Amino acid sequence: MISSVEMVLWAIHHATTLLFGVFASAALCGIEINRRHALELVGVGAATGAAFSIANVVGGELFARQVYPLVVHLPLTVYLCARYHLSPLLATLGVTSAYLSCQFSNWMGIAAFAATDSQIAYYLARIATTLGVFAVLLHWAGDIGPRLAIKSPTELGILLILPLVYYIFDYATNVYTTLFHSGSVVTVEFLAFALCAFYLMFLAVYLREYEEKETAERERWMLETRDSAAIKELEAWRQSGRELSVLRHDMRHFLRGLATLIEEGHTDEALKRIDELCEAGDRTAVRRFCANETVNIALSSFNSDINRNGITANLRAAVPETIHVGDADLFSVLSNALENAITAASAAPQGKRFVDFDLRFEDGQLLLLVSNTFDRAPRMVDGMPVTRHAGHGFGTKSIKLAVERMNGNCQFRINGDRFELRAVM
């Protein structure tokens, strides 16, 4: 005969296990367990618990265990998908992982029963372990749940293999049949086989994800390096401008020095100093395209490259002195755009090397259009040009990153014999 104490403990054990499964499933799916959600989950637990109790009364404990997936797990999975708009993969992963976590209390109960031969000890051990694992898992799931929620279907499928295989194996060999207790070598060794297969698939996915993360980190470092170089170049040009101002200020003293050298017959030294002055003036010359200093510096810095490569360039800018975007990001966009355009146009045949640059400020926005000829059209993937050479291709990514930092958008496309960049900033 089952004592009343055992009946009470049996009911508490099933209630705590059921609530553990409901809350753990939701938490592992990335659902925040706040007051409202907790009340809803308790309601789900009460409804499924009532269905389990009815099954137990109608068909007995074995029947209730056999229909448990239909009266508890399936409704819980459907609820998670419908209420929180989860994918079936994620909801199934949450439910089967919570089921797998119940094996902590199962083993502790079996160990307590083996040591004491007491059903009361079995239930007490299971209840205590369920509560302990519940507290730990909820805290842990608060960190891991949101990460699982953003995984791709492929990754979720890989992660689902182990808990799903165990779920099916446990019900097939321990609930619907007695194969697990028969001592069959095939049955006992199946879990080791499934664990090995899961490990190998998980390893493949993990290594792929790790390599993609390393690539993304490397590209991010390269983009930051390019932006840092753009800032340094901008400052260098500004320093040149300051040096030119000083040079102009000291021109009177310089001319007096030249006059003295000429009067004393040191014409060679005077000519040398004049040449040095001309070189310094050439280095610090900044052509005025518009009222904005940053735009002028960016465009002027590529004059020599344009002339050296025999490119016909039409550079137009109409930008006020003060605008809403940062100098560093603007300089990064303009310098990378011009560098890419000049590099591509330089590879085109002589006489077909053209670069058109148009930057204007309209309705509170910067509108940029850069087009250039090329030798071979770049390959486009997801709207971005893909380089055929290793170590290149960071210019367009740097442009996209800088434009996004300015809350703008950009578009790369091939238009006839021209490659075009259009950006709104």
C-alpha cells in the first residue's frame, strides 16, 4: 500500500517537475521570466498538469507517462511558438533540453532509493534536486537563452540533435518498451553512438563559426585601421595648412633674406631657397572646391594620383563650411571612394580613364555620387563589390561602415561601363 505521505510527495514531485520543465523551456528559448510571463507559464503548467492528472485517473500511471508528450510537451511547444513567435526548432530545443535536465533529479532519486530502499527518500531527493537545478538553470538560461534565440536554423538543428535523440531514446526504451532494462548491448551502446555523432557535428559547426568570427574580427580591425589612417591623414593636411599660413606670415622675412643673399653674390643659395619654398608651397596647396575644409582636403589630396595616372576627373562639390556629420567619417568616405575610383580607372585603357565626383548638400543631407570606368567589372555579392585579390576590398566596407555611423545609406552598382557609388548622409 502507498502511504499518504508518499502520495503527497508523489504529487509534489510531479508538480515541481512539470513547472521546472515549463519555466526551463521558456528560459532556454530566451524568454524573460518577468511577473507577467511567470503567471502565464504557471497557467500553462496548471492546464497541462490537469490533463496529465486526468490521464492518470483514466488509464493509470503508465498510461499517463505514455501520453505525457501529447498532453504536456506538445501543448507547451505550440504555446511557446504561438505566444512568443518562436521557431519550431527553437521551441523544440527548449522543451527537449529541459526534459534532458530532468535527468539530474532522476539520477539523484535513483541513488537515494538504492541507498535507503525508501520511496519517500526517492521523492525527497528528486524534489530537492529539481528545486536546486531549477534555480541554477534559470540563472544560467538568462545568459544562454538570448544567445540561442539568435542562432541560425542550422545551428539550432545541430544543438537539437542530442536532447532530441535522448528524448526519443528514453521514451522508446524506457516508457513505451522495456528495452533499456533488458540489457541489450545495442540499446545500451546507442547513446554512446548518438553522443559521438553529436560531438562531431557540433565540432564542425563550432569551428566554422569560430573561423567566421575570426574573419569578422580581422575585417573590423582592418576597417578601424583605415579609419585611423584617414584621421591621421586629415590632421596631416591640416598641419600642412597651418605651416602654409606660417610660411605666408614669414614671407617678408624670407624675401629680405633672399635680397641679402643676392646682394652678397650668393645666387646659388638664393635659388636653392626659392626652390625649397616652391616645393613647400606645392605640398601645402589645398584647392578650394567648396566652403568645407574637410571636403577640400580630401579632394586635393588625390590631385597628384589623378594626374599621374592620366585620369580625366570631374570633381564637383557644393558643401557649406559647417555640416551635421563628423570630419573623420566624412573624410573616410570621400578618401576611400576616390581611392577606389582612381584605382579602378587606372586599370582602364588609355583614353577611357574617367572619374566623376559630385558632392552636394541639399535639404539637410549630403548627397554623394562617384562614378568611374574600369578594366573588368567587379563581381557583386549582396550589393557589395567583391575583390578578386586577397588583402583588398576593405575600402567599400569602410565606406559602408562610416556611412552607417552617420545614419545614412549607400549603394554600389554597375551602370553600363561605369561603377557607381551613391550615398546619402
